[in-house]
Amino acid sequence: MLATIIVTLIVFVGFLGAVSLLYSAATDMNLSPFATLLASFVLALIFLGIQFLISPSIVAWSTRLQYLQPGQYPWLENTVKELATSSSIAMPKLATVPSPAPNAFVFGNSSSNMTLAVHEGLLRQLNEDEVRGVIAHELGHIKHRDSIVMTVLSAIPLLAYMIARSTMFMGTGSRDRDKSAGYLALAGFIALAVYFIAQLLVLRLSRLREHFADVYSGYLTGSPRSLESALTKIAYGLSIRPESLQGVRALYISDPALAKNEVEGILERRSEYDLDHDGVLDESELQLAMEKEARSTWTGLNEAFSTHPPTFKRILLLRQIEAEIKQGTGEEAIYKRI
């Protein structure tokens, strides 16, 4: 994860430098390359800062979440408090989302000011052990500061896209100056390339962080099987209720669009996985299906453009974790499985 973050930041700084020099050349500004880069860097920091400050309010507004009052949902409150204490993190604010789709997420811009939101569908469709596994996963995101890191880094491809659009627009207005138009067009092309590269890096980081949160849940609860069962129910529940808000898909414990495609893919190949031809996929047949899907080239290509790992890969990892926990393997060794 650290390597991905460093590469993303290097690409971003290099991108700002290249675009600054091209913009300076295109507009005949009497500024040194260093001054132009410094100005670009300051503006980028201001943009990232604004994104960081306002994103929690946007998430809360767009999901229509309702904050819970103390004592309003005792079991949920006590469970989160217990697991947060075990994790040595501050108790997050609790909220529910009026949606029948089973899902959950955390957000915030400070480790001491986070919100854990659960969909009403999650509380209705999962049992207490499964909800506990989901809560531990979300607390893993808080423990690893995922919401903060992803909020900042996700602004980088957005900023690159905005620069690409603006430079291309400026280039079209400079056709009477062929040299300037060429510089601006090149800057726009570089911005688009950086947008694509940065987006892939951010998506990869998002998938890694989901795996780490899964591992943390298994370690914290001592029951990876609970999260495994929860992910299975969530994937199926989301496949029949795939509605979601595009802007917060990366925050969910499971991406509704991905879950729908996964379930439909296995059902389409059900005859291939149903070895005893009884019309039902038992546990061993589902295990075989997951292993085959995980090795699929098509799955690997699709995964590169997803915010979440495929559910069956997460389940296979949780089963490995369960075996290692039974052997007394420590948390650091478990993380190496990712």
C-alpha cells in the first residue's frame, strides 16, 4: 500500500511540473519554471484541502443517513463500543441509512471524528455475528485511516481530469497561435494520461485496503467465518437490489454493481459448477466455482477497474485466515496473505 501511495504522489508531482512548464510556455508568462511549479502545487494543495474538508458533508447529505441518539439502538451501540475499545480507536458516531440494500461504510476526515453508517437492510438480513464481522471490517478502515487516505488520493485523478478539460478548452481558443495551442494540447494529453494512471493506482489501493479491512475483521473478532457469511449474504442481497450512489460506491463494504455481476456470472455457469447435477450448488461446488472465477483472466481484467476485490477472492482469503488463526498465527503474518 505504501508503494502504491508513493508512486501515485510521484506521478502527481511530475504531472504538475510538466503541465506547469507547458502552460508557462504556452502563455508566454515571465515566470521561472520553479515559480510556475510552486504556484501549481499551492493551487493543487488548496483543491485537495477543500476536497478533504467538504467530503464528509457531501457523503452525509447524499446518503440521507440518520444519526442515532445514545440508547436508540443498544445492541449496535454496545457492539461498536466493545470492538472500538479492543481496536484502541475512538468511538465513531453511529448512523443508519434508510435503504433495504445490505451495506455499510465509514467516512470522516479525522480518526477522532468518524461516522459508521449501516443500511437498515443490513440489520434486517444479517444475524448478529455477521453484523459484528461487518462492524469489525469498518473499524479496520478507521484503524488504518483508509477514509482519510482515500479521500485525499481520489482527488488526484479528479484534479488531473479537470486540468485536462481546462487546457483543451484553452487550446481551442488559441488556434491563432499554433505554438501555444500545441503546448496546451500536449498539456491536456499528459493530464488525461495521468488521470488514467492515477485512477488505476487509486483503485488498486482501494482493493488492497478492503482486503486489509477483511483481515482485520477476522483478527479482531476471531471469527473470519462471520464476515465470510456476511459477504455472501451482502453480495446476494445487492445483486437483487443493485441501486447505489455512484459517489459513495468506494466507501461501501461491497460494491452493488460488482456484486450483481458476480452473482449473475456464477448463475450463468451453474451447470458447469453443479457437478452432481442436482440443481443446487453445495459448499464444495461453490468453493470450486470461486477458485475458478478467481483464476479467470476476464475477472483479473475487470478487477483492475473495480474499487473492491471480487467477493470470492475475499472469501478465499478469509478461509485462509481462519486456518491460520486456529494455528495461532499472529496478525502481521496474516496480513502477508494479501
